[in-house]
Amino acid sequence: MKCAEFSSKLKNILGLRWSPVSIKYVSRDDSLLLGIQKPGGRLYICQALALAKRGKTLLLTQDKCKCPDGAPILGLMRTPDKIKSGKFHGAFGKFNSAREAKRIVNERPSFELNKVKAIVFAPFEKSPVDPDIVILTLNPEQVMWICIAATYYTGERLEFSTSGHNSLCSDCMVVPHRDGKINVSFGDYGCRGSTEVDDCEMFVGIPWSLLPQIIDALEKLSKKAIPDSRNKIYMPIYGRTRI
């Protein structure tokens, strides 16, 4: 019930186009997950997210994961030598040489091997379990309100870990779970080439533990700050500024 309530508030306050996506990591056999369907074919991780934000709940296991790069990041399989050496990424022309590609692979946030056995992707409002992470697909203005909500009770500045490579997996699925903080991703080469994500859309990963406070702050912001900003209160109207 909390998932449905939180999802409704996020959608209504922010004006979301897509459902927030619930991410649950499965590290052992769990009878609660036996009824969750695996995809019929193999999917990239970003494609599983795209299906979930449209309303589908699915269980992604190593044998159903098509992503040779994202699966190792999430601990589902060992990193192939071709990726570890930098040759895989270097072949796409995204780096000056394989050396830089090797560095970004070695330094990217990842789970240790076999930490995760499977991942449940679900539309947040229909999540069969409390998630570990919730991922939102947003435009920049909506990201701004998430950031403001995250600082509403602290006043601290936010720092994000991102690279433009493996951003959905590392930035939104590993970093928030590892650090217990929100993290922003601009998307990456793979997800923008494998899904329909819009040029103006980006992602935010939020740990489940932070959601109640963030939603509480969004509700307070929705009373004045959000509508005032969206009404462009500082724009001159007929030669005067509305205040």
C-alpha cells in the first residue's frame, strides 16, 4: 500500500509521464518471488526498466540478461575479459584509446560478483515487495524538484557520481544502494541506443529509505514553491511583474 501511495504522490506532484520503477535485489532464493514472471527473451537492463515504467513486472536473472556490461556491474556475472581490457568500449569510438576505456570499467561503481542473483523490476505502484531503489524517468525541471526535496530538511549541497557510461546501472542502481543517497544520471550510450528514452529525459535513483522524507518535502513544496515556479511568477506580464 505504501508503494501505491508514494507512486501516486510522485506522479501527481511532479507530473510524471512514466511510472516510477521499483528495483528489488534478490540475493537468495525467495518464495515471495516465485510468481514473478521472467521475460520471454533476453533483455538489456535498460529495456527491463523501460518495460517496468510502462506497467510490466518482471524478474531479470543472469540467463535472461542480454547486457554483457550491465550484468557484471550488478554482480550477476563475471566481467568478460574483452570489457575488462577496454577493447569492447574502445571499439565504439567513445574513448581516445582502450586505456581510458579500461580505466572507466575498473573505476565504475559495481556490486561484487554474486551479490545479486536476480532483480525485480516493477511499476512502483504495483511493486510486489518493498524496493531497494526507486528509479524515476524525469525531465530536468522535475529533477530539480527532487534535488530541492532532498535538501529541504538539511540544506546541504548534493554531489553526484556519473560518467555517461553505464550510467543507468552504475549511477541509478548501484550508487544509491551503496551510498544511501539519491544519484542523478543523464543516461548513457547503451540505454539511449536500446530504448525509446527521450533526448530531454534523465534518471534519478532514490533509496527506499529516503523516499518518505523526500515525498514529505515534495508535498510541502507543492503548496507554494512548485506552483509558483511553474506559473512563472517573476516573468513580466503586461509590463509588470506579478508577485
